[in-house]
Amino acid sequence: MHDWVLLKDFDCDGKEDIFTYSYSGGMTVYKNDYSSSSGLKFNLAYNLVYSKYGPVTANLYVAAVNLPALVDVDYDGDLDVLTFPVSGSFVEYHENKGVELFGKCDTLVYQLNPSCFGNFGLSGLANTGILNAGCRMGEPQAPVIDLENLSTMHSGSCMIAFDIDGDYDRDIMNGDILGNNMLMLYNGGDSALANMNVQDDNFPSYDTPINLITFPSPYYLDVNNDGNKDLLTAPCISGSAENYNNVLYYINTTDNNSNIFNFQQNRLFVEDMVEVGAGANVTFTDIDSDGLKDLIVGNYGYFRPIPPFESGLSYYRNTGTATNPAFELQTIDYGNFFSLSLTGLDPSFGDIDSDGDQDLFLGNTDGTIIWYTNTAGAGNTPVYTITQPELLASTGSPIDVGQFSSPQIVDVNRDGKLDLIIGERTGTINYYENTGTPFAPQFTLVTTQFGGLNVNTSLTIYGYSNPCLYDSAGTYQLLVGSISGYMYQYNNIDGNLNGTFNLVDSMYYGIHEPDRSTVDVADLNGDGINEIAVGNNAGGIALYKWDTSSEVSEVIGTTFGFNIYPNPASEMITVKFDSQVLKSRNIEIIDLLGNIISELTTDNNVAVIDTRNLSQGVYLCRVVENSNVITRKFIVK
């Protein structure tokens, strides 16, 4: 699914179905086939929805940048569609003829109503209505304004239709690319012949008017479960729009016939999340020296009209305990880094000068790194003093990896001095060895192709590598976030720093946080096993905990490894081992409920497993050899 998704029950079974944009300039529909036995499941119902345009049947046009209104306009029991045509100048009414033709509402059979719905158009200059208007195709004599030939019209509107005043017809609420306001159009006609004759282009003008940068989209639903539908507003686009205070909540203080909305807040749901606008670059460190790992999150930025984005560090203090972490937001501008006027801040902490406190390296979109020395001393509130506005290599030249520098301070070669690895936009990792002292570091470039790895994909020349090198039971493991949203796992690192690392998995345990995942690990609950925090480009973070009830474990100290391909799979998977089989290995295919779907024993280095009888979803491939157990996830598409 892409561009937009709406949930509407089209077949009157009480379960909301999925309507989403199709690349063909229309809609695709998935039917909700939930049952208590199979759980939530959606199946394709209409690959493309069609409508009769006079004598011609064609796809019911909906643009990727417009949200249609899916509503029973004529109150006959089936789902009609209101949408903007290619010009975006007026609203088309596609009437569902399912009830008329078949006597039931579970079929989408559309026909264009020849009139311009509501006799109105939209201004080409602002989100305001043009009333008393029509279009020639349905009313050749009627229009005061010829909407079809008005050159200033545009696409870029997200609307809903509902009966706001209880007079048994559909009124329209519209958000638009041309304004931060909400337009309310009141229907003075009826359910058979709509006529928008009154507008409020600062809705709700009787309360706090909606003002959301940029392109607000309205949603009419019961938020607080009191039986009355409330009003939510969020951006209709991603990118150049408000990305922090971005879910406006207006409670319905009356009922669904009167609909008086009162503003409550502008961060509904978002306030309960770790949310940093656009891009989440995550790292754990103990800021307040209380022995608990806190969470510091850099970001690409918060949207601002001028400049476009403002990047900073959000500080989430761990207010929990050593066994039960809890993170509470302290500030979204930790260290006052908004003042840098940079984007893409990516932090890494480490005691680079061996004075007992944590210093800071800041990556950013220009590919350089800023070095801040913590002058506070051990156990004190950090005080950061800029040491090098552009971190210098041992040659005296600034370290510059091109774009989107993603640093990690870590003792790569285990010599007691903190080194530096840096991810970047191309998908490789740069390794700078600390050739100075533990007190006065000097960073010397070893390679721009650390481990011979690259996490870009066949679909793009970029990779956006985000490294996390960590010690696991005395052995280095490397996780790398990537543009795909998956994490790459590598081993065979110790004693092989100038060689090629072993790619263990390009979809680490199926964790997927699209797009542009970032990663850090820390033992947050004192069980000796690292939790995994994964950031994503939407500005959120997911926290993953190991399920100790299963046999899924990291690949540490085993006598073998294996890869699965293709992944995702459709007809079969190939399990290829990276070492000679010394004894028989047992291979099990397991679903996420723990059921063993299939099982085989092999003495070969390669095993092919048929997946044609598996339903779409995520599965585990578990291999057992003596006491060694390795599990990989794979996807059947």
C-alpha cells in the first residue's frame, strides 16, 4: 500500500475494509476477512475500481495527492465516492448502483453523476470555496463559473463528507495544499441534489481554528468512545509539513447531529511516543550518571517554514529501575544544538580523553563530525565545549564522508583507545583508528570500506549505513541500519579488521522499520541480554526485547552459520551453510506461533525447502547441530 489508506466498510458486514491508492490513478480495495479462527486478514477485492463515465467505463480517477470521500451520499445503503477529477477544479459524484442493480450493498458498481457535486469549486489561490458554480458536462446552461476551463485549479485536496448539521445531506470539509486552514462547506440542498451555499474557511471559527502546516487533512471518528464522532486533523503529506505538533484533536461536545467541536490538543497519540519529527538517530548513554541507560535521539529535523528543518537532540531520561526501564522526555533540544542550524544530527558518546566523563561526536547531513568535549568531570551534569567544529583526521584535514555522517565511538581493535567508525549515505562504513593516546586521540583513516560491506540495495545507489559495533560474550557483532529499514548483521570481525566480514543476515530477525533504520543496543533490564532500539525516518523508535522463552539466539561461538535466499521467497528457499557439515543438521520451519510447519535432516551444505504451501508472512528457520542452535527469519510473499 502506498500514498494513502482509508478504512471503510463497503460490503455492510460491520468490518472496515481497506481502500488505497493504485498506481493506475485510482483505488485498490482489500476486503476485511477477519474471523476468530484466522484472525485479521485482508484479501484483494478490487485491483482497480471502475466507473461509467457516460458510455465509457474507465478507472474511477483518484489522484495520489487527493483523498476521496467514501460515504453513502444518497442514503441508499451502499458506498458512494466523491473525488476530484484530473483538473482538481470541482468534485465528481460517483454513485454506487449496487443496491439499485443487485439489491445489496456488497458490490462496487459506480456511475458518474453528471452534475458537479454541490455546485462549488475550489480557488486556485487559497483553501476557499467558489460557490454558485457548476460544470458544463452536467449543466450546460447552469454554471455561473465554468470550473472545467478555469486554469488556476489544482490537485492537492483531502476531504471528508458527513452530515454536520443533521439535515440529512452531506456537507464537505476540505484541507488543501494551498492553505493551513480547514474549509467547511455547508450543504443547503438535500441528499438528491447537493448545493454548497455557505462556507467557513477558518473552521471552526467559533473555537480555535485549525491551523496546520502544511496541507491539513480532516478525519471524523469517535476518538474517546463516547458515541459521538470527534474531529482529528493531520498532515495529508509527508515531508514539507508539520511533523511534531501534528495531530490536532477536537472533541465533539454535542452529538452526531449537531457536531460542535472544541479544541483539546495538538499532539494526540504522538505525546505518548518517542517521536522526534523526521529521522530518528538513536543512541544509549547514561547522561545523569545514575547507572541507568538514557536515550538520546538525534533527528533529521523538525519542520519549520524558514528554514525547512531544525535538528536537535531529544533527551529521554530513564526514570525506571535497573530491571524495568521507563523513558521520560526531558527536552527536545538537549545541548542547545538547535543553534547549529544543521540537519541530520547523529550523536555518539564516549570518553575520548579518558577523564571519566562522556564526550560527544555529532554527525550531520554535510558528512563532517563535530567534536564536543565534556568538561564537567565524572558524575556531573555534562557541559559540552566545542573542540573541533570539523573533526580532524591525523593528516590535519577534516573528516568528511560525503553526506549523512553516522559516527560510533568504539574500541575497534581492542587496544584500549577509542576508535571511530562512520556510516554514510552511500552505505559503506569508514574506519578511523585512534593512533594517538587514550588522552589525546588522533584519528587515522584505515579504510573507507570497513569489512567490505555495503548496505545499499538494488533499488537505489544509497544505503544510509548506521553502524552499531558491540561486544557479545567477548566477540564483536556488527548491526548496520540501512535505507531498506532492515538491519544487516555481520560477524567474523575480531582478528579480521582488514578483511571481509561475514554477512549473517540482511534482514536481522525480520525487524523492519522503514525507511532508513538506525540502531543501538543496551541491556536495559539487567538480564545480560541486549535490547535493541531501532529508529526510522518517520521520527519514531521501536524497542525490541529478546524472547527468552524461545530458542532464538545470537550467532555466538557456533561451529556453523547459514544464509537463506531468496528472502522474501515465493516458491522455495535455499538454506546454504558456510561450513562443511560434520554431523547431520536438523532444519525446522516454524511459524510465529511456535508451530513446526516442516522438518528435515540433511548432511549436505545446501538444502532446498518448498514454501508454496505456506501462507504469506514471517517464518523462522531453525537449524540444530548438537548443542548449537541458530534461527533465522524469512518472509513468504
